[in-house]
Amino acid sequence: MGPAAARLRGEVRALVAEHVPPGYLGAFTGDPADLEVAQRFCRLLAERGLLCPAWPAEYGGRDASPWEQTVVREEMWAHHEPRGAQYMGVNWVGPTIMRHGTAEQRRAHLPPIARGEAIWCQGFSEPDAGSDLASLRTAARRDGADWLISGQKVWTSYAAMAGWCFLLARTSERERRQQGLTIFLVPMDAPGVEVRPIGSLLGPHHLNEVFLDDVRVGGDAVLGEVDGGWKVVQEVLSFERVGIARYARCERLLQTAPRVLGDAWDGLPAELRTRWARGLVQCRRARLLAYRVIALQGGGRVRPGDAAAYRIAVTRLDQDSAEVLMDIVGLAPPEGPGTGEARRFRLAVEDHWRYSHASTVASGSIDVQRMLLARALLAAP
Amino acid sequence: MNIEPSGEAAEYGRQASRAFAAAGGDRLAPLAEAEPERRGALVEPVLRELGAWELRPRDDPDDLEAAAALCRSAGYRALAYPLAERLARPAGLGTDGLLVVDGPAPRAPVAGLDLRWTAVTLDGRRGEAVVRSGERSLDSAVVAELDVRPLDAAGAGDVALGLVLPCWTLLGMLDRALDLTRSHVLARHQFGEPLARRQGVRFQLADAEVERGGAEALAAYALWSVQSGRAEALDDALALRLAALEAAEAVFRTAHLLHGAMGFCDESPLSWVSRCSRPVRWLPLGLSATRDHLARRLGRHGLTGLFSEAAT
């Protein structure tokens, strides 16, 4: 990845070591102090140009290479995403506004994201529109110069803490369902927006319902063209081709396991240590597949099949590694007096296991990726 | 780190693939299996023409990439010739090739060839390998049992290359098996439509491609590791072998299932690619033994990566 990326990795790790408490499991816990850690950490990253390093300098970035951006992505996910929900603003909300927003929208939205102050949520999925997103029914109708939006979104992560929603709604009925959809940038404190948390295996804040009852927004809330939202959504997905660097957390946990277990490691069943070794190979495999997509993307040659293959590999890794790690901590001896590292490790593994269940569904299901990959394979010359 | 071989190497591989096709293509594997003694005469002139024996994969990074591309093309065309083993020949011993061996009854796909071989075990013990005359493996005519006369223990540096190049051959076989399967499901109609229209078929293809693509990525990484003389090159080679063998299991299962009985027939190229994959997949180590060796080597330190220092 080059010396600049290596230096950056060292810098980010030093910041994490200094500012993120040991045993931190992310912003989305029952303890509000964890969210405060994320907010402070985002501001710190922003001050150092590390929150959105790949953004152009004029929008608060530092024109960093995709590899430097990858380093940040890897280190953040490996350390339980101390940016909290900010990664969405940085990874795709901001870049999409850069490309499709008006000058006023860019002025209004990009600086708060770059400063680490704005939390966004994504209003795409609905009760009857999951993988088949184009069947969504949340509707926006004109009322003078304004729009009134009504409908229901679901599985909306971070909705309760978000200031803004990147919302897709139907604005007209057309022959093709993909036509007639529009993106709205909706303030979450607008009258008529109601968020209801959904309790889940994943922990608090991950899943919410968002009800919209005649939510009034101005014409300036439309991102891009009216009825042109589907094209924007496709671009959002292209920004998210590599998505979360799940392999980084898997590798960190797998590599840490022998040290935490100490001499007890050698007493583990040989079959389990073999699965552990295989897990490390799968980590490397997923990382290399991600790097291939990034390299191709840099050269403008990315093929949808490459991104889908990576997504499939990394989701499988996420779940396989979680099972192996749970087996390992299940056989770990009781911890004696000491640093508490074994307890923290067990909690981190347990968190990884719970969260890994969502990896085949989050940001588009693995079966959609399989369809995309198969389509690319069968269409190849 | 290199995640893709150079354009020159890829072009050399395509050139080799065309040359192998012109030299007999899919007929080469059945001929080799029927008369292993004739296979050298069938392919060695083509390899000479391609400059295979001038390649110095141990000394020149570009030659190593070219050697890998050549092995991949040989796998694609099911050459049934120990090309990878010959390209990995050790320095200074005057032999024609290197065979990585394991276990008390070493075997290698070298039957019927009048060549001199060096054998090396995974822990670097080298010996002169001689084909046992008159004894052939039951499962393939090209596989021979070996007598190994101990030589020295200086072969630790040979093992990684000796494991990596055959994986490139296997990778070429996986490329071919998937290409054949793709063509088959597009052409074959069942229930009134091409098999390729069925989601179950598409999902199987996608899953097989993930395995193949993963093995390809690790093959490029392991090659770079050998090129760079990294201390952990053997770990990287075993990691590649593990992924390549798992990929072979997935790809060939899918390929055979989707081809149906047609895929077993002698006139089906898949049948021969599948048969030719056996020596690479089970010699010197099958999947379980590869996993076991890798886990033992990794001990508590793990595989070099983003967080390898976490284990120390």
C-alpha cells in the first residue's frame, strides 16, 4: 500500500490507543458515554484531516489516495468503529452530495460531515421493499414549492441519533418502477418524523422504524433531479462497493486470540486451531479481493463482478470467524487477576458474533451479490 | 505487494495457451494417460519453443511471473506434464526438476519421463528421487512412486516455490472448469429454458467463482512473497495451497453437477481437466494435511497481515 499508507496506519493506531478506551465496543451500546467517545473521536479525526481523508481539500478532506482511505477504514472497523455512525456521511452521503448537490446543499451539508458533527441515516428499506428496493411506497407529493412526504422506513440504523436522513421516496408513477423515485435530504427533527427503536440481537440503535406523516420539506431538500433518484442510488452503491472492511476486525480478533489464551492455546483441540488458521487465510483472501476492487476502481476499470465476489467472501469470513472465535473463548480458562484483557476479548468476540449475523443482510443481501456476480459471469464475452 | 501479475506475464500465458491448443489441446491429457512415455515428446518441443527452459524463476522476478502464467495455461489446457515441477528445479544440483514430497510413500506425477528429479520435504530435507520402475499409481498412469535417496538438509528455501507453482497449474484448471461450465449452462436447455436462467444454477456459479477468485488473489500474493524472498514465504505458500484446494473442491463439484453425466464422459474436456487435477490436489498434501501443516507452522504467531503483531 506504500509508505504513506503505512505512516497513516501508525498515526491512526496511536490515536486509537490514546483516545479510545480499552474494551470499547462501538457507539451503539446502552451506555451514552460510548456515543460521546465516538463524537469526541470524530472531532479529533476531523481536526487532523483523517475523518474524510479522500475528500477534496475544498470540502474538508486532504485529497488522500484510496489506499490511505482504506487504511482508515480498516483501522476504524478493526477497533469497533470509534467514528460511530459518521462513517456513512464520510463514505457515501458526502461524496453523493458533492456530485449531485447544489452549491447550497454542498455548503450546508459537507462542512458538518467533515467536522464530524453530523450524523446521517439512510431511508431506503421499507416493510415491503427490502432487496427489491424499487417497490418502495413512501411517497412525496408537491404542495406549492414544498413537498409533503408520508410513509414508513424500516431497519434504519442510527435513526434515533441522526440529524439528517438520506431518504428515497416515490414522486411519480411511471412504467418502470425505478423511474419516479427522488432523493430527499430530510431533517430528522422535522414535524411528522417519528422514530421507534426495534429491539434486536444486534444491540441498541442498529434497527429502527421511521414514520413520516406529511413531513414538509422545501424544494431545496431534493438531491439531484426529481424522479432521478434511482441513478443516485446506483452511485451510492458504487461508493459502497468495498463497504465496511469487515476482514480487519476478523483478523484482529483472530490474531489476538493466542496471546489472550497464553499457554492454554496449545491445549485447544487441534481441529479448532486448524479452523483458526483457515480463518486467517480467509482474512487474507478477503483483504486481497478488496484491494483488487480498490486498484481497479482507481484505474476506472472496476467490474461489478469483482465487487460482488469480495462482498460474498467477506460476509462469509465474518460469520465463519465469529463461530471459530466463539468456540475459542468458550474453551478459554477462567481469567485470574490481571489486566482484564481476557474479559474484554470475550466481550469483543461476543459482540462480533452477534453483529456478524447482520453481515449477510446489511448494505444489500449476500444473495443480491450472488445474482450480480452470476450476471457478470454469464455476460462475459 | 502484487495483487495482479503483470500484463507481460498474462500475455505470455495467452500465447502459451494458444500454443498448447495448437499442439493437441484437449487430446493431450488422454494421450498422456494412455501412454505416459509419449507425453514428453508431445509437449516438450512446444515448451522449448515458448522458451520455458530459459526462464530463471528463482533469479528473476519477471521470469517467475512468466513461469506462473505458463503453469496456469498448462493447467487450463490440462497438459498432464510436470511443468511446474520442472520450472521449480533447484539451483546447482544438475537435476531437471523439484518434487515436494511428504509421507512415507512419496509419489509424483512424473511417470514415463526420462528426467532427473530432486525431492524436498516440507522441512527442507533434499534427496535424489528415482521413479520406481514398473510401479504405477492405481489412480493415474502419470503418477509414479518414488525412491528418495537422502542428499542434504539445505532445501528449506526450495519448498515455497515448489508448492506455489503447482497451485498456479491448479488455478488454470479452475479457470477452465468454470469456463466450460459457464458455456454449458448457457447452451443446455432444461424445462424449456437455458440452465443459466435458474437462480439455483446462478448461485452455484457465483459461489464457485468466489472460491476461484480468492485462490487467484492468494496465488498472486504467494508468488510475490517468493519473489521478495520473505521469511514467511512457506506460510504464504501453504495458505495458498489451502485456499486453492478448497476452491478446487467447490469448483469441480459445481462443474460436475451442472454438466450432469456429460461431464464424466471421455469426450468432455471437463472430465480430463478434473482427472488431471488429482495429482495436484492430493500430492504432496491433500486438504486436511495442508490445513494441519499450516496450523502447526502458524503456532501462536498467526499469518502475517494487518495485525500479526497482536499475537506477540
